[in-house]
Amino acid sequence: MPVNLTPPLAGELLPVSGVALGVAAAGIRKPGRDDLVVLRLAEGSRVVGLFTRNRFCAAPVLVARERMEAPKRPRALVINTGNANAGTGERGLADARHTCAMAARLLEIGDDRVLPFSTGVIMEPLPVERIAAALPACVSDLREDNWLRAASAIMTTDTVPKAASRHLEIEGQPVTVTGMAKGAGMIRPDMATMLAFLATDANLPHALLHDALRYAAERSFNAITVDGDTSTNDAVILMATGRSSSPEIVEASSPAYRKFRDACTEVAVALAQAIVRDGEGATKFITVNVERGRTRDECRKVAYAIAHSPLVKTAFFASDPNLGRILAAIGYAGIDDLDVAGVDLYLDDVRVARGGCRDPAYREADGQRVMKQAEIAVRVVLHRGMEQAAVWTCDLSHEYVTINAEYRT
């Protein structure tokens, strides 16, 4: 069961003018479940994205990245679950392009204006014929209020759909940001997450839209880990239709831009944290804060060393305050000149270590009290600067092994 995470309600997800979503059951991997989504954008929409840095990146990643650099702006997305179309070579590229072409004909747009996205099992050919049969149903289902069904349709091992919205005003005019994501395992994003799609009716140039996405991703999708694995298919997309009546945002230094960027970040954080809360087999949601570092990068190194450690994660699952494991992770994080005598460690309000050693006031019962909680904060104070960073993770349970051992069966 996810950790303190309930599915969103359809009425909580605000439609974005100029964005319509259609859903269908193609039977890509499991019969009888929605697993195919078409997202149509109004003419003139701007689209930016961040993609996995895994060198075995999937065919849809290669095609989408290529088309986003083309002069013509994207008008549609085709998203499938059940099959990643990764490790499929030239056939995979052809299948991704063919899927886009079939959707383009139904939408009456150019083939190169459709972007493909896939998630699921790696190294299996995409069942193009099943997708072709279901695409007409997706197109006939296109609606602006279809976010929740679409979020459910892109799930793999997720147990709940992940979607969020924010409403803001720019110079007195309403602006909406709505997004959805999927992911529960193979989560250690590198410039993206498993799959995430954010849309807004704001009007701003491509460069500012891309800046807003990078800012939001660094503070959300690039600050989570479930198991330390970076997927072949990671992608996070931000789309702006410009359909709001608010004035165009043209300056990065303007209050309007900061307000918009912050709203995008809030949606991204909600989605990213939902991925961790729904991590495969997770029973605990853990925030790792590293403070007083020289640089944000070194704070992130320490945070990720703790968050990735199987020994730390299994201790959290067992509610065992074996906290020397955290000190060991800090020590191998890669800060060569770290003075361990300057490191303090806290679990929530309990100071466990002071000056690199066990705090004389620390009692095992206090640590165990915190470790039994469903939500836990780890706080590391390096005492070598003024920078800080946070990472969100979960514990590692027996159920994680079961899910991944039986994923293809």
C-alpha cells in the first residue's frame, strides 16, 4: 500500500484549455485494462522536455527527442504502457514512427508532429497492430477533463494514479497547471522521471518554458529515488497552449514568471513525492535533508548516498535504528576532504550523532520511536558551508523483491 497517498479525484484535476486526452484498452500486455493514451494539443502550443541519460535509451525517447528539435511544433503525444520499446534496435524505431503516423492520420496532422512515449517491459517488440486497433477509440474519447483516466492508463506497477493541479493568477487572469506521472520502480531519475506530463494554458516563449521545466525537475523528479536504477524511458514533458487570457510572460526576472515557475514546481513535487510514496513495496516515506554544505552538489551526493543504500533502506523497513549505516553512507558519498568530526546527524527531532560520534544524550528508544513512523526525516549537518539539498526516498521491503521477481509473470 502506498505511504499516506490517496488517489486524486477527477474533480481536483483542472482541465487545461487546448489539451485533450483520450484513453483506450489496447491489450498491450494485460487484456481489459486501459493502456493507451492520445494527448492532443492546440495549434501553436509549445512543448519542451527532459529525457533519460541512460545510453540504452528507448526508441520512443530517440524519436521524441529528434522531433522536438524540428521546426514544426508537436501537436500530439501517443503514450503506451505494458511495453517499453527499449532494446529493440531499428525495428523499435520503425515501430515508434509507425505508431505516430497512424495517430497523425486520425488527427489529420503531419506524422512528425506526434511524439511517442512508452513504458513497460524492455527488449520486447512493440505490438503495433494492437495499438493501431485501439487508436481510433483514443481519438474518439478526446476530452479536456480526462486527466484521471489518462493517469490511470499509463501506470505499470503503480498502485494509484498520480496527478495534480494548481491554479494561479497572472495580472488578474487565471492560469492552470495540471500534470500526471507514472512510476514506482526503476526510479533514480537523471533529468526526468519514468514518465511525467505537465500542461499549462500560460503563454511564454520556448526558452522560458524550458527554464521553468529544468528548475522544477531539479527540485522534484531529480530529487527522488526508489531503487537507484535509471530507466531507459525516462521523460518529463511540459506543454504550454497559450490559451489563457493572461498576458505573455516575457522576462525571466518578472514576478509573473516566478509565480508560474513555482506553480510548475509545486505540481512536479507533488507528482515526484507520489512516485516515492507509491514505491514498489514501500512502507515508509523518508526525507533526507543535508545542510551546511559547501555546494548544493555535495549536499546531493550525501543525500543520495544515504537514500540509495540498501543497508539504510532495509534498516528503515525493519524499524531498526542501526544508524551507523547512515554515517557509513555519508563517509563514502565522495567528499574527499570531509571532516567527519564536524558532522551532526538527526532523526526527526532526535540528535543521533554530534561531531561525528554518537551523541551522549541519544537513547536507542528515541531512535526506535522515530523509525517506527510511516514518515521519517533524516537530517545531516555538515558544518562546512551554507548550501543544502533534499532527496525523497522509501524503504526497501520483501515486497519490492517479490514485485520485481514476478514482474514478467
